[in-house]
Amino acid sequence: MFNFRDVGGYPGHDARTVRWGRLYRSDSPHRIDGTDREAFAALGIRTVIDLRRPTEVDRDGRVPDLDGLAYRHVHPEHADWALSRHEPDSSLARYLADRYADLAETGTAGLAEAVGLIADSANAPVLVHCVAGKDRTGIVCALTLSVLGVDDDRIAEDYALSSEASQRFSAWLAASMPDAEAPPAPFLGSPAEAMSLFLAELRQRHGSIEDYLRHAGVTDAQLAALRDHLLEPPAPR
């Protein structure tokens, strides 16, 4: 795995910090074995939310079966990116933000289901992933962090951390499959501006991130539950 990380530690609502060890994000964990399997099990993850297409699950496989681990396949419907290719001389951030906006409109049911699963404290700790762990995973984590009160700049910075992971993945791919074609820029890049644009424009269309999630099917009780268990308790006065 190349893009596994905890999303805890960010300041949220009412000076409360996003809790560590409750929500993780990653690229596909189907390659876990050996010592990685032991390290993964030691985190105590209870629920894996797999955002990949069914064809991607069939192609690569899924997270290994571990005692006490629940696997949930949640696919937010979205168009094949090959139908709208990125032109090399155009803005990658703009291209990605447009693809994310499209997914947010067609994949409402899947996004609402994923956020709802994260909101349920009985599922925690949760790992959410897709193939590279940056696009579909980035959207779900961005929506979640926004509900927790994390500001857009920090959310975009967290999203942009996937660029380093993409470099590690590219190096591994070149070493292990030297004849494989290098993935195109949209499959590797995660410029912070893409996430900033996506969040700002989603608010323009729906009023707020919470209103978008309500539109998608997330309840007020689930939004409250997200804050209750993913934010540190308020400091005593």
C-alpha cells in the first residue's frame, strides 16, 4: 500500500480536534500480506468501505478476511473518465474538480451510504479506500472533514498528500512491471486546488456541505453522530 493514513489531528468545530485512530484512508488494500497484515490487524479496524467499481474489485480482489473485520462495498455511480479525457495543456485541477462535481451529482446514494457508515460509531475504526485512495476516497474524506468543521485549506492539504503516494506507486509500478504504460496525470496528480474548487463549487450549488449531504440522503442525526464520535470531547471549562 502506498497511500494509507489517518485523517485525525485537524482542528474542527468549537476548537475540538478530529480524533486519531477513528478514520483511515488508503489506496486498495488487496496487496496486504505478511508483516503488513500484522500491522493492519494491530490498528483494530472494524469496517472497510470499498468505493471501487465492481469491475475493479473483480480485477484486483479485496482486503483480506480478518477476524472482526466487516467489508462494505459501496460504489458511488460515476461516468468513466475515459469519456472526458484530460488535455495535457489544460488545468489538471480544473479537470479533477469537474470530475468530482460529476461524481457528486451521480453518486449521491453511494456517498450518502459511505458517510452514513462512517457516522456510526459502532463501525469505527473505519478504513475508506478506492484504487489510488485520492479521488473517490478524497471526496468522502473531504465531505466528512467539512462536516467536522475542518477548514477547506486543511482539507485540500490532506488531499494533496496523495501526490507523494502517487510517486511511490509510480516507482513501484516501474520496478515491478517495467513494460507497463505509465498512468496518465489524472490518475496520479492531486493538486490542492482541485479539492478547493470542488468544495467551493459544491457549496455554491447546494448552500453548504451539510445541505449537499442532506440532499444525498444523509440525516441530521447522522451528521450529529459524525461530530459526536469523530471529534475530541470539548475541553472542560
